Amino acid sequence: MTLETAAEAPRAAPRLSQTEFIALIAMLFATIAFSIDSMLPALPKIAQELTPGNVNAAQLIITSFVLGMGVGTFFAGPLSDAFGRKPVIICGAILYAAGAAAAWAAPSLELLLIARVVQGLGVSAPRIVSIAMVRDMFSGREMARVVSFAMMVFMLVPAVAPAAGSVIIHAFGWRSLFLAFVIFAAIACLWLGLRQPETLTADRRRPLSLRGLTSAARETLSHRVIVVSILTQAVILGGLFGTLSSTQQVFDVTFGLADTFPFWFAVIALVATTANFVNARLVVRKGMRWLITRALGAQVILSIGSAVMMAFGLWPEALTFPAYMVWTTGVFFMTGLTMGNLNALALEPVGHIAGMAASLVGAFSTVAAVVLAVPIGLAFDGTPVPLMIAVSLLSALGFGLMRLAPRREAGIKPLA
């Protein structure tokens, strides 16, 4: 299938091949992963320099970025519905770069956290508007398939980001990471600006007005499938962000493997990448809801079992670390099997207001996830047990929520 034939209705013919389009979307997504995962090796150094009396506080560098991203998501989608996808992404990237520059110069943890919030506000545009771009071109299970391929490429970034971050930190210091963010965003914007035509033609744009936004928000939230998707994404992302916030400390404090953390994190990310390949192969045949519920159910079993085994010391010493690796990989794998499908489910009935809908879904789910993730990260006690318990509870809640979703996926004929 080509981009020209994939859309539901006539669209402006894109210049990119499907492969390059997917790669571009993946790089826009990757701005988020690079901004989070490359920071993980820097957390001990930042804690030592800026907050030596409370090393757990350095985790807020991750969640403050995510909080800004969640808040910014409220605005990025509606702006893209009114002014087009490309201008909003580029303006967001400029704000992201400004936040990175401020973080580079920040003399205290408090100012660094504020700068990270600004970075997050900026990155919300590439994050959410890129999903709306995909919805402009695709719908339903085909959209889920395209997002899965983009996520598969995107997931390679966490595999290399901590190692790249370590190299940059070793050569130039932890502050130089923020200059790398500026360069990364500039490359993505040049690619978008020079190669990708606008996907939202002028005749399909919606004027920016309070009445129009209120109407679109009311319509979006009137769909039960969208509300369920928001809540389910919130609990999944809450567990994921809690895991990301704690993982460096687990490797360092629990297992004494701080020096090799980038290598092990790369292994986790590379294995988890296969989830998106699995999803792309199965989603058209099995459906989005089927994959989401089974991924969450498997995560509940894995997390409960891992928490019990770890809490009571039932693993032989030689198997403790491999067991933790399996569990952490499972969290990332489950995310790969669920997030693209949840977004596709949510946007299926509201393609005419995809930007607004993507904003609401992303904003509510991300902000709620931060509220869940901060106490999970701060609960670190030298072991991964609190984290495992939290993920098991959140996954069980997500599984229960999906039971409330409509059985028939919107706009799609049941499979024979």
C-alpha cells in the first residue's frame, strides 16, 4: 500500500515513499526518547553536583520533561488543526531547543527542572502532531500498522541513547547533552521541512476558536473508546515512566552495574523493539483490542511473579539480575504492543479532528502518568520490588479498563 492509496479520502499527494515517511515519523518520535534515555547516565553526576543531599530528586529531571510534554500536548494538536502540521512541529522544535539551551546554563536543580519543563512543552509538538500526520494519511488497523513500524525504528533510539549519552558526558561533561538535543532537533526539522509536504490541506483546517475547541473536545470525550484509551494509556505510561526514572538506580545501587548500564539498557531496548514488529504483523489479523488486553494480562502475571520472587529472595543469586532484565524488558515490550494500538483506537472515530483528539488523548494520559510515576520513582528503596508491585497494579487496572472498551473496533468490519 502506498501513501496515495492509504487515505480514506483524497489527500494532497505526498512526495515521500512510505518507507521514508515512516522513518521521518520515527525520528520525530525519537526526539522524546533521546531527550529521556540519554539523560539516564547523567543522573548520578547531576545528583552529586546539584542535589547531593537528596539523590532521588535527580529523577525529577525525567518526570519534569514528561510533565511539560503532557501540558504542551493540550495546545499542539488544536494549533496544528488550525495552522497545519509542519509549522506547529517546527515552532515546537524551536521552543524545545530554547529549553535545552536554558538547561545547559542552569546553575541549580530547580532552574534545570524548569528548563526541562520548557523542553517538554516544545517536544509535545513533534510528539502529538506527528501522530495526527499519520492519521491524515491512514486510519484504523492500517494506521496502527504504520505507527508500529515507526515505533520499531524509534525503539532503536533507547538502545543507543544511554551509550551515546555516556560518550558525550565522558568527552564534554553532562551539560553538553543539552547541546546534542539542539542538534538532533535541527536535523529532524530540516528533514521535515525539505522533504515532507503538508498533510493537512487548507480546506480541511479548523479555525482556532474557543467555541470550536470546546465543541471538538466535547465530541472527542463523548466516545467511550477514547476515554478508555486515555485511562489505559495513563496507567501504562505511569508504569513505564516510573521504570525509566528508577532503572539507572536499580542497576547502580541494587546490582552495582552503573558502569555497564548503557550496554544492558541497549539489550533491553533492542529486545523490546521486536514488540512493534510483532504488533505490525498481528494487528491487522487479530485487532487492536485483542493485542492490548493480552499484553496487559501477561504483564500482570510477570510483574506479580517477579515481585514475589524478588521480595522473598526466591531467585538463586546467579538468576536475580537476569530475572530483573526479563521483567524490565517485559515492561518495554508491553508498551510496544499497546501504545500504538491505543492511539489508533482513539483516533479512529475522530479523523476530522485528529489534531485536537490526539492532543486530548496525549495530554490527559501523559499528565496523569506523571502523577503516577513520580511517587513510584521516589519509592525506590534499593530494590526493584516497589516498582514491580506498582507496575503489576497499574497493568491490572489497564486490563480492567480495556474490558470496558467497545468490543467492535470503530469503523472496522469484524474479521471473519
